[in-house]
Amino acid sequence: MLDFFELLGQSLNYDERKIDRTIAGKYIISTCYTIDFGYETAILDNNNAYPVERYHNKELAIAGHIKWVEIAPTLSTINRLSVFTEDDDVEAESLGSETITLEPMNDEKIKILMR
């Protein structure tokens, strides 16, 4: 039987929670199940990881990952994270107008982070 700390350690393992991790231009797109918010996609730039969208289920997370991989290379800024709405038919809505300027990664940093 697993104790609490073994269970917690397993849930923190990124490889087990990962949907996909993809190089998209000079950014990395990471989609995984997060312990606190569920399925989520983040854009990793030279400075940080910025969650950009959350999903109700794994199927939406897979589709969202593909979408962000396609559009990320064209981005220089992103808006604050989107959140669930009360209406299940609507996937997300914007939290506000805060804009984050992305700083592209160099190839060496991308290689290190993709190991």
C-alpha cells in the first residue's frame, strides 16, 4: 500500500502527467495534467513558463496543445491565462488585458529543456 508521500511523489512526476512537450519555433509548448488546475498548456520562453489555457478533459488538452504548437512561433506576446467559464460549452474566457512579452529561447536552451 502506498503511503501519502509515495502517492504525492508519483503525482508530481511530469512524465506521467505529460500530454505532450513540443518545440514550436523558439518556444516550448508543454501540456500536462497539473495537480492544482487540471489539464493545462504553457508556453516556455527564455524567462519562464506561462500557462496559456486550461481544459476540462484530456481530449481538449490534446487539441489545445496542437493549436498552441501551430500559433506559438508567430507570437511575441501573450495575454494572461484563460480560465473555465460556468458554461461547459464555452472552453475559456480571458481573465484580463495583462500582456506578457515573450523572449525567444536560443537553440542550446531548447535542447537542454527538451532532454
